Amino acid sequence: MIGFLVAGLVIGALARLVTPGRQRLGILATLLLGLAGSVIGGTIANLLGTGDVFELNVLGFVVAVIAAVLLIGVAEGIAGSRHRSVR
């Protein structure tokens, strides 16, 4: 379980590095989106027959980073639209 949290944090950090522009998300949001991305990546890797959801493999890791980048982009879009509507 601790390894899963660390992997989620690493995936979230990598996704933030890959995502262009300035992000307004905190470390907790990054961790949660990284965890969600790692679950999505593990599920897709499992569906492709490369391993279990909680098993770390290359394909699952790559898909997890891509999923986390997409999730961060969506979260930034939502946070940006809320921030603009408050003004």
C-alpha cells in the first residue's frame, strides 16, 4: 500500500512536469490525481494482459502518467473556470 502511494506521488509529479503551463493544484490534489492515474494505468494494463492492477510494469506506468496528465488537465480546466467566474 505504501508503494502504491509512492508510485501515485511519482506519477502525479511526472504528470505535473509534463503538463504545460502553470498549475494551481496543491500537492494533495497532485497525489490524488496521480493515484487515480495509477489505478487507471494498472486497469488498462490488466485489460491488455500485462499484469495486475497493483503490479508495477512499464506499460501500466506509461498509461498511468498519460492518464494523470489528462486528469490534471481536466482539474486545471475546472479550477481555472471556477477562478475566472469568481472575479
